[in-house]
Amino acid sequence: MTVTTGAQGTPVALPDAWLSARGLNRQAVFDLATLPADILAMLAPQADERQLILLGHGGRRLWDCVLESEIGGADPIDDYTQANLARWFAERLPGKRYRLLYPGNVPIGLQSLGRLAGWHHATPFMLGIDAHWGTWYAYRAVLLADTDFPAFSEVDRDNPCLSCAAQPCIAACPAQALGGAAFDLPACIAQRLRADSACAFACPARLACPVGPEHRYSSAQMAHSYGISLAMLREYAARTG
Ligand code: SF4
Ligand code: SF4
């Protein structure tokens, strides 16, 4: 396998410090030929696409970068991510092409990719967790590219939930959505839609988790992220009565 080279012919490998400095500090690359058939079928790769690149953020750096960029708009995180991806290819990988699948309309199983990358272990409230970041990370981009990076992902850290005897997240959920055999999504949604709900712009269960507290999002970042999902829930509730 050849190594993808940058603007001056210098090798560009993942993890890439250029991306990390801009808050896109979780990175994985897969050769398409190594992906499970069901995932590959969903991606419908084109002839020259050889690799899948998965980007995420962990902790607070991305949100700080987004604020510094003053990018604005309804979804500044997505806009910021896409602008920096375009710059990354133009400046660091000239001649290489990519096609963005996420954010976008292609149905992508982000948690399946996260599981393959070693990022995702399910919590009782169904977000992913790992021993370093806790639940304070998210998927930011999935792209197919004609790159030749050596395949890369972070070390798969163990699931901290397996050794969490106290499970404070379960008691912290005001809807008791976590105590049963499976996560009670309707109860969670109903709780979030209540007037003055503590779950409108945050998840108390997530906040109660003791893993990775130094990476916890600021209240402004949480209000932004949960505000987007709350608006979708309200819109859906209004449509379906
Ligand atoms: S509180 Fe414990 S069980 Fe709940 S998400 Fe955190 S580590 Fe997992
Ligand atoms: S948002 Fe609220 S109801 Fe939903 S899981 Fe979190 S704490 Fe429970």
C-alpha cells in the first residue's frame, strides 16, 4: 500500500494533527474491502473510492474552535466540520477526492462504525461511552475517499459500564427510562417534551456518569446539541398529534 502524500509530497497519516488542532480529534480510516458486507452495501461506494474515513470530536475543543470561527448559522458544528474537511483535502491532500456521506441524507449506522472503530460501547441511555472520553464525544463526518492511508483507529478501550457497580445514571433519570431490560425511548421523549423539563437541554443521566468528567461539554454546547434534538422532537410531536 502506498502512503497518501500531502501538498509538498510529505506523508499525511491519521491521526492527523491538523485535524486534531481543529477539534476533529477522533479519527479512523478503513479500507473498504475490510468492511462487513452489510455496512458496505449501505455505503454504495463508487469505482475510485477505496477508503472510509470516520471523524469525530472528543471533549470541548471542537466547540471552542466553532465559536472562534464565528461561523454562525443553524448548525455551526456541521458547517464548521464541512468547511474544514474541504480545506484539509485542498491543502493537505491535493489531487485526492472525497464524497461526504454524513452529515447528509445517506442512511449511515454511525454507532456500527463507532463499534468497528473501537469508540462505541453502549450505555444504559444508549449513547456510546469509552474509558477516556466518557460519553463526551460525537460523530462528525463519514466520507469515502480515493486515499491510501494505512488503516488506523484508536485503541479499543473497555466498556466502563461493565465495572460500574453503582450505575448513578439509572437513578438520575427522572423518567425511569433506564431501569428496565431495555432503554425506554418513549418515556425519555415524553420527559423531554414536558414543560420545564430538566431533560430539555441536557440529559441528567449523562451528567451523572463519573467517567471522563474533564471532557464534559460546556452548558452552551449541551444547550446547542440538545436544542437541535428537542426541536426535532417537538416538530414530530406537532405533526403526529
Ligand atoms: S454511570 Fe456507570 S453505568 Fe452509567 S453510563 Fe456511566 S459508567 Fe455506564
Ligand atoms: S434525557 Fe432525561 S429522560 Fe432521557 S435518558 Fe436522559 S435523563 Fe432520562
